[in-house]
Amino acid sequence: MERTVLVGAPLRSEDSRTVDEHMEELRRLTDTAGGEVVGQMIQRIDAPTPQFYIGRGKVDELRELTTETEADLVIFDEELKPDQAKNLEQALSVRIMDRSELILDIFASRARTREAKLQVELAQLQYLLPRLQRMWTHLSRIRGGIGLRGPGETQLETDRRLIGRRISDLRSKLAEVAEARAIQRKRRQGEFRVALVGYTNAGKSSILRSLSGSELFVEDRLFATLDSATRVVELEGGHRALITDTVGFIRKLPHHLVASFRSTLEEVREADLAVHVIDASHPDWEEHKAVVDEVLHDLELDGGAQVLVFNKVDRLTHGEEEALRDRVRALERTPAVFTSAVEEAGLEALRDTLLARVRSLLTPVEVLVPAGEGELLAALHREGEVMGMEENGVHLRLKVRVPAHLLGRLRQVSEVELTEI
């Protein structure tokens, strides 16, 4: 594990609790990447300095701290310009990373599917291109380590022209993947589709695993899972939902990374319902919610139906949960439910909400179907919700809730009498 010193440079206007929370998040990111935090320094600033981001005096203090702690690496909570990072490395004689580079490295180590690996490599190379000279210096001193995974050392030794060519190649491959994903979404038309979104570690994967009963990797770490997963969740009345878990967000998420994952996040646009999962036990849940809302807005993915899910209420006392419910009712116009993915029956409120949404998309009708229309009757039972049925040997009269595509099919069958109720 690389010995790491963390540096925060918040504006003077930020309150102390927010600064502490942001530094704790940086600590957790470092732990996720495999670093050992051996020191921390914070300097409040009015504005970043062009040379070092922090003041020259603080650079001297930081040099003493890295020497005392025998640190190999310094990570800034802010995004550094290439010249600032280069100047800091020369002044401190240790490797410098910023928050964006750290997040990119975590994504590189966590990506499993071909699509996720392509997305992360593209974002890493776009971040690397203006910093290429500094990264070459890294390679003369160290092999591997935090910040040097993903594209690999040989890729970092190439020149700008080759990296530009690789970026173009990656974009082409991701375009092909996006087309395949679009075909998959088209095949799912007629299904009730749900997309889980939320801040990292809010519990999206835990919710999907509990709802579907399937095995999904779950870990109490930031960005434990990156690869989107879709599972079938059975609901009452023969209904079901296709629920997709999307990548988690975090504040100051590198814009190259957001752009690379855009095709994956298109699941949110195509979904019948976006479920925004929020860690109810986190003191900064409102900031986390605002971060997710901002990213979705920037990607123009915030126009559909949405429900808020406040997860991990099992970590709250009864009084804390009641206070949270009151605050949400006062602040939010979006429907909200309160859940626990680890308690028995902790997701019943979410199941009820999903079922209500499914039914809201169905049209109640009464149909008279010839007994010989076996395929159509099977579709009514499979895709609709049969509320009642009478049979006279020749025809079957059914009261059933049906989705729009099945309603259109019924209207095209001349032998079927159809009445909306």
C-alpha cells in the first residue's frame, strides 16, 4: 500500500463540517484505491494560486509532512492543472495526484465488462493527454501503483499521436457497444423498466440483490460496482419489472468519465421509472442528492418519472427516521419511500410503489375472446393482469389490465370485442 498524504484546499466560505466530510470521502476513495493515509493537510483559500494551487508556505509545510511520514504520494481533493501538478512534484519530490485521477484509477481497477473497460480507458487517456510529459516522469521512478493502472505502462510511453489514435479507436468501439445496447433496449419494449441511480455507496446493488434474489457483488466501499446489471423482479399479480443498476455518482466526478459512461446512463432515459437511491443515514444526503440531480440534468436524463428511495433507515433511530420523513415531506415534491435492504420486509414499500407504477401504465378493459384464440389468451395472462374471467364454451369474457402495446394488438383482432372500463 502506498503511503499517502491528503490535501484539501476548500474556499473560506465552506463550513467546517462540510470540509471534514469531503476529506473523509477523499480518505475513503484512497482506501478503495489501495492507499494508506499517513497524513492530512488543509488550507483554506480565497482562490487557487496559479503555481501550486495552495500557497508557497503551505508547500513548504507539505514537504516537511511528506518527509516525516515517508509518504510516496500526495492526493489533492481538487482538480489540478497540469502545470500545478508538475510544479508540486518538483517541489515535493513525490508523486502528485488529484481527485479526478484517483477516481479514474478506482474505475480502472473495478471495471469488469468490456464496455466498462473501454469507457474507463477512454476517460483515462483523455485525462492523460495534456499531462503526458509528467506521466513519463512517473514511469522513470515507479512501475505500477495508484494512478498507473488501466491503459497500462506501455500505453503511457506512447506519444500524443498514438494516444489520439487510440482515443479515436475507443470512441468507435463504444459507438458499436452503444448500438448493441440500443438494440437490447428495443427488445425490452413492452416490459416495465426501472433504472436505479444514486450517489456511490447509497445501496443500489443491495436493493437490486434483495428485490431480485440474485447474487450481485456488494461491498461497503465507494464504487464497489461499476458494471450495470439488469435483473428481473417479480411483483404481485403476475407483473414484473426489469431493474437496471447504473454506475454511482460522486461530487466532482471527472467530466471525461461522465461523458464516457453516457451510453450506459441512457438506461435512465429509456426507463419507465428512475429510482433515485439515497443513503438516509448519511448526514450530507441532501448534497449527495443534489450531485446526482446535477449530473442527470447535465446529461438531459432528468425528464422522466422519478421516485426517491431513502435507503438504510435501519441505521436511524425511530426519532431520526420520523424527523427525516418530516423533512422530506417539507422539501420534496417527488414521491419518496423509505427502505432497508438488510431488514426482512424492508423493501415492501418499494415493491408496492413499483406495482402501483406498473398498474398506472395499464388500461383496464373487458374483452370477449373466442376460446380458440389460445395465443392471444396466453398473452393476456402473461402480459396483463386478469381480474376476472367467465367462460361459456365458445367465448371467454375477461376483465383485465393491459399495457399499451397489447391494447393495440387487441384492437387489431376482428374477432375480439373490446370495451375500456
